[in-house]
Amino acid sequence: MSAREIEYGKEAFERILACCVDRIEAGELRARLDQARQEQRPLRVKFGMDPSSADLHVGHAIALRKLRQIQELGHKLVLIVGDSTAMVGDPSGRNKLRPQLTRQEVEQNLVTYTDQAAKLVDLSRAEVRRNSEWFDAMRFEDVLRLASKMTVARMLERDTFQKRVQDNEPIGIHEFLYPLMQGWDSVEIRCDIEFGGTDQLFNLLVGRELQRVQGQLPQVCLTLPLINGLDGRKMSKSYGNAILLTDAPNDVFGKTMGLKDEVMAVWFELLTDVPADERQALLSGGFREAKARLAEEITSLVHGREAAVAARQHFDRVFRDRELPAEIPLVEYAHPWPAGGLPLSILLRELGLAESSSQARRLVEGGGVKLDGEICRDANQVVLRPTIPLLVQVGKRRYLRLVAK
């Protein structure tokens, strides 16, 4: 893209800052845009992703959508794949010492990582860098020199570490290295702007300080809101409350339909392009239709409009119109069926529909289990060996037809 196609003016300034929570320092952004215009170059905009798990989720999509807007303005996205930082583990928001990943585990997580990011940003126009490029080349004296650029007192200013000290929870020395490593990434790529979630502000500011120490202009630090997961906590695959970018379209749609009503306005604003007046009309017109529209928009974001329309039709057929899915897997019970039958809680556990008998009991007592369309309320109910396939339904989305040996 040539310099004359890059936007440096008021529109670029406002679009870059839109939806940002922390803006340090917004005034410097104007100066950066003016300088880049004079040098006829794009701004270098950094975003880091640690492959600490194999999947991205829609919480990551907030930043990826913002980065796509940056690309539309003609500026350069520098995507840092934190294969070295992932082995340390980001302590942000963690109240306990997290286990370290091996290089092999990180490499396994990386298999589809960039492919998932490519759903939302144009990687052909981005600069994708692994931070192992510079960290693997460091000698021990280089690590010591990097560690000397930050004091323990400064590290303990961050609320995550303060809380763990107060709660007598251990803090690993290696965890102090994480903000320094993320900050050093900014030095290596000569970053102009770094984006991150609101939980990343401390790490972003460390990058700003390290650049200043190294004689570079300090980066502008911009944070974006975090969204809660399906259970109200921070969205995380480890909590089991995330909508993954690898989820099938029907699952993305169905999970979104399970959102709490009160968070829909935030999801509409941060994850869709639905205009504000249309969003307001939807939310004031009834939550059922608003949530269906939101689910369609989220599914379209991940899988495209055609898949989103099909997912909505599937959901309506199964749940609104009370029809069964077109395809229900046939599952054979793996063990000999006891002559006296099986307690329902044990059957659900052995079929993999519940992680434990106690979880199965809670599902049944909550009215979430049906056999041949009938709600079961007794977890101790004995299920006799079925002579024809038995329709088992758990929750709103899991179905199977059970046959016995």
C-alpha cells in the first residue's frame, strides 16, 4: 500500500481510539500520525497473542476486529506470536502460580493459531513475528541486563501481585520476567502503538518504559474492554465459558443464545457492526429476537453470513419449533447392560454427557435431562436396557440415540 493510501488525519485518529478504555498517551498519537505522514510510512501497531491454549475465542475477536480497522486505515499490523512468553505464562489476573508450558506444548497449540486469527485479520498484509526470534538468541547476561531495568517494588505495584502477597500465595521469580519480555517485544519491532485488553495495561506500560530507556519513542498504549463468558466470569477456555473460534456454526449460535440478557448490549457494541440506533431498537423490542440477531452476527463474524443464516434456521427448527436435529448420533453402550438396569446418573456419566455422577445428578434435578422427550427429575431412576434406540437429551444442544449390546 502506498503512502498516499494511508490515512493520517482526524478520521484515523478517531477510529484508532474508538472503544479504547485506557489511552496513554492519546495526545502523542496525533504526533505519531504527523511524523509517520512526514516519513511516508505506516504506523507499526503491535498486538501479542500467547499460544497458552490451542484455541482463540470471541473475547480475542474484540482486539482482532480493531486490528482489522487499523489495516483498513493502511497502517501495519505487527502480530507477535508469543511462543517464548507462553512458556512463562502471563500472571495478569491470576491469583495463583500457573503451570509452565513446555516448548512442545506451545508448538502443539500453534498448529492452527494463526489460521484462527486469519478469520478476522488479513495476515497477508500483516507482519507476523515469533518472539523466540530474539529471546532464543539471548545469553544469560542479556537476561540479567533486561531484568535490571525493573525494580521489585515496581513489579509489586501491579494489583495481581499485591493480592497474591496479601493472600500468601506464591509468586515465581519467572513471573516477574513476563512483563519485561512483553515489553521487550515492543523494542525489537520498534512499535508505535500497542493494543491489549484492560488487564494488560501494566505490561503495555513496561514496553513504553523499555523503549524510552533504549532511546526509542515510547509507544502509545491503548486498551480494549474485556467481555465476560457465558457464566459471567472472564471469558476463558479454562473456565469452560468461552465461544471458541473453532466452534461449529451451530455451537456458536447456540452458545450465544445462552447469554445473560444484561450483557447483550455490550456484545452488540464490541463484536458487531450493527448501528447504534438499530441495536437500541432490537433491545427495546424484546430480548428473544435481539439475542437471535446477536447470535447470527457472532456466528457470521466467525464463519460468514451464509453459515450464520443456516445456524439460525437450525436453531429455530430444533428449539423454537421443537423439532429434532436432522442428524442425531447413534451411540452403542460400551458395556453389558445390567439385568436390573442402570441408575440415570451413572448412565449419563458413562455416556460422557456428564463429567461425574454428582454433575449428572445436578443436571437431572435441574430438569436438564430428557429420555424420549420426557423430563427426568430423579437421578436414581433406573433405566432398563432399551430394545429400540432411546433418545437421550441433555441441555438444549446435546442429543444421542442410545442402543445396547
